[in-house]
Amino acid sequence: MIRTFNFRITYFRLIFDKFTLMFLFLRTLFLSSLLLLVSCKPSEDRVEITKTRELGDFAPKPKLGLAFKDRVGIEERKPESNPLNNVSFFVKMTGPKATVDAEIENFNFFCDSLKIGEGNPPFKWSKPESWNEESASTMRVANFSFGENSLGECYFTVLPGGGGGLVANVNRWRKQMSLDELNQSDVDALKEREFLLGNGKYIEMEGSFKPVGANESLPNYKMVGIILPELKMNFEK
């Protein structure tokens, strides 16, 4: 009986405490709302603002009259230079050694006469009297034969793109003469000769010559030539 009585007292005390906390919470909420309404009452005093200031650099003035690509920040990419505007010039004379040795003077005469001219291709030259003029082709701007049975030949070539570079072109010629390749320092050490628009590398070598497309090499041949590598030419109109 005493245990039951104590339980009821505890139960009613919990209920009383709960209502007490709720009353305190509602009173606090009411007082806060009242203070908020009082503080929001508009003031009858008016304040006039007389000071102004300019916008800082963080807000630059807008530029008028810009194109759409400029407004949105699109950059126009300029076309890169065409690698085919780099050209190399070649003049090469080959034939039996005795024939080539006899034509060195005519070779120098032709190289000295070769100039930039008009037309297509834009070159002009003078032909040695004893040489025979052969048909030109896409690879041979000027093309000549000479000597007994026309075994000697000399031609002038222009290659867009540089033809692979100076070292590659020198070694291509050396391979035709059945000779070993040269490295960069060896090619740099080759003699220079004034030719056309600058100084080219002068090449003179002897060996077994294998013409392009041939199956067999021709012994006791000589090659003389000049390579003027990778000049920049503007072919754009």
C-alpha cells in the first residue's frame, strides 16, 4: 500500500514539472516577440546620405561595342606557319669519275648562274654549251646530261618541307654512293659554298653509284653537289 502511494506521488510530480517547463518556455517566447515588435517600430527621424564613392577596380566599367567573341572571351587562333614554307635547294652532278672531273668548270658555271626569277617555277639559269637539256619533272626543275653516251647528269631540285633535314639528305646521297653515314658533327664540318640565296654545304665523294630504282651499282662514279637546307619561303598569296 505504501509502495503504491509513493508511485502516485512520483507520477504527479513528473506531470507538474512538465507543465512548469512548458509554461516557462511560452513565457520566454512571448517576451521575445514583444521585444521584437517594439524594436521594429519605425523611427520618425530621417537621415540624409550625402557621401558617395566610385566603384573599385573589382567592378570595371563595361566596354561597349565589342564583338560577340570578345564579350565571351573567345580567342581567335591564327593559323600556324605551314611547314611546307620551309624549302631546301639541291644541285647534284653524277657520272663516271673522269667525266665528272672534266665538267667541274661547267658545274660551277651553272651554279653561279642560277637565280630567283619569274614564272613557275620562279628560277632562271644559263646552260653550259656542252650540256644537253633534258625534260624537267616535279623533282627536277633543271635537268641536264653530258659526256660520252650522256652518262653524266646534273639537275636542280627544290623540296618543300626541307626533305628531312641536312644530315638526312647528305646521308641519302652517301647511301647512293655506297658510303657510310655521317653524324651531325661530320656534316657541320663539310665545306660551304655560296649558292642561290645563301651558303650551302658542298659535297664531293666517290664510290659505287646506285641510281634510284636500279638493282646494281655502277663502280668508279663520282658525285658533286650542293645542299642549301631549310630556307623559309612565303608561298602564301
